[in-house]
Amino acid sequence: MEEAQGKELRRTPLHARHKALGARMVEFAGWEMPVQYRGIQAEHAAVRSGAGLFDVSHMGELEVTGAGASRFCQRVTTNDVARLQPSQAQYTLLLNDRAGVIDDLVIFRLEETRYLLCVNASRADVDFRWLVDHADDDVTVENVSDAYALLALQGPAAAGILQPLTAAELSALEPFHFVNGDVGGIRCIISRTGYTGEDGFELYCAAGDGAALWDALTAAGDVEPAGLGARDTLRLEKGYTLYGHELDETTTPLEARLGWVTKLDKGPFIGSEVLARKEPLTRRLAGLMMEEAGIARQGYPVWREGREVGRITSGTLSPTLGKAIALGYVAPEAAVPDTEVEVEIRRRRGRARIVRVPFVR
């Protein structure tokens, strides 16, 4: 991420709140976003032990409606949409014809013939064009991103902080389920989802209500405003993929270990024909932990027995473990837990080991 200077960047409805809190703002996917407020370590720890509040209004929202909406969503995504009832959500992927990942997303079944797709900010326009190009006559696809603000309240204390603000019974709301309800008097989709590995909620409201919702949540309890920096370290500790790092249009879900959301037995979908061939993989995503000083960053080479076997896609110093962790694509024979490898960091190779993810359970 780069400092936000000299560019015409988009801003979320929470921009003034971030500035008032003294957030360090950076460019991210064409948006001016807070990377940290009090500090990544403090924000990360707050989410693991209490509650953190993220502004993720830069994410895109696409709506699919019409008599053919279910059939269409089943054809363009990898997971089994037929399993979704209204009020349920599902993590899934959009693939291109070569089975490369166009995007990873969460799909919400709002009504029988109405779906909301929450997509990555950097991919919203690409996703929208792809869906429109593949839509049937009985399906309408709309980019409704500007209509929404999206806040994520994450952490073990999230339910206790949110419950007094809503009449919705949160204890009855299971993971990847949602309900429509008021939060602090503001109409929201209240979804038990998130990207931190902790319990928590994502709250979709009208863009114009975003600042009031932020105020209501921060006034409700001990809530730490958290930026993109903590969001990245939290997701990496759990081994979650990030588009542009672990995923892109040359990466298949099987390489990325996302076979669990790729349902080849549900019937044909875009990209399924390629995956069904079960051609041998040439690389696999793996977790790595450094055993010597140094942090493995994106693009750093991975070596084994004198041969380069892969590249790092994401790396950080884990705030919870106090150790350097990373994800990377390596040759399949190297992607085996306990395999000893080396990561080349500034022309020096440091010892590392392949480990199972999540790094933090």
C-alpha cells in the first residue's frame, strides 16, 4: 500500500471519521483507506481479545435478480448455490473459462430470486462486466456498490457489544446467516460473517447512514477502530487468501487449496470442465514459518535443496505468535508439512519450514 498522494482517490462515507481519529490513510484499490489508527499491533490484539471495528465500505456489491437468478448464480460460481436458503450466505469464487479465479466473494440469498454478491473492491468492475456478459435474458445484474456502507465488527466481544443496539436475536444467528434489522435505529443487513477468523458481524446499511452506524457502534462499548493493516495480519494468521496475492486469473482453486468451495459434483459451471480433467498440479499454496530472522515478503523466492521451488505471496510478523509467517506457492512435492525450505530475503537465504494453516487456531 502506498501513501495517498497526488491521486484522485475514492472515499468511503466514513472518511471524516477516519481523519478525526488521526488514521494514517493510504491508497488501496483506488480508495483512500485507513491502514491504522493507534497501531497495527494494538488493533490486531483488540480483535483477537475484544472487538475491532473496520470500515470496509470500499468492497463492491453486485445484485442479481430475476426468474433465472438461482440458475445463473449456480452457473457462474463454484460453490453450490442450491444449498442456500433466503437469509443464508456462502463463500464462493468466480472463475474464467480457464478455471482461473476472477474473484472470491460472499453471496447472500436475499430472496428466492434475489442475490447480493459482496466482491473485492479492486475486482468489482471486472466482476460486473463478466456477469453482465454471461447473463441470460431472465436475469438482471446491477452494480449497487455506491448504495452501501459496510462495517465489520469483529472479535469475541462483538456480539455483546452489538446486542443492546438491535432487537435481532444474535445468539440465534449462525455463522454465514444474516437477518434484516435495525442497529441503533439504522436499517441493516446483519450478517455473521467476517475476514478475521474471530466471531463477528458485517453490517450493510445505506451509504448515507454509514457514519451514524459507526458512531453508534463506537459509543456502544470498548471498540477499537481497526485499519487495513490489522485486517491483513488477522487474515494471514488464519491462512485466508487475498485477491492479488494468493488469487488471480492464472490461479485455479485447486492450486489455492479452495477445493472445499469448488463443487464439481453440483453440475457444470464456468471453469468446471477444466478442473474436472484433474490434471496434475504444478504448484500448491503452502504455509511457511521462518526459523531464522527475517520476514518473507511477497515475491521472495523459496528454495529447497538448492533449487528454487516457489514464491512467497504474503508474509508478515504474526502479532499473536511473534514469529514470521507467510503463504506462498511452491512445487507440490515441497508443499508438505515439516518440509525444510529456505526463503531468499535480500540475497540471503533464511531457514523456514512448511506448516499447516491456520497459523493461529
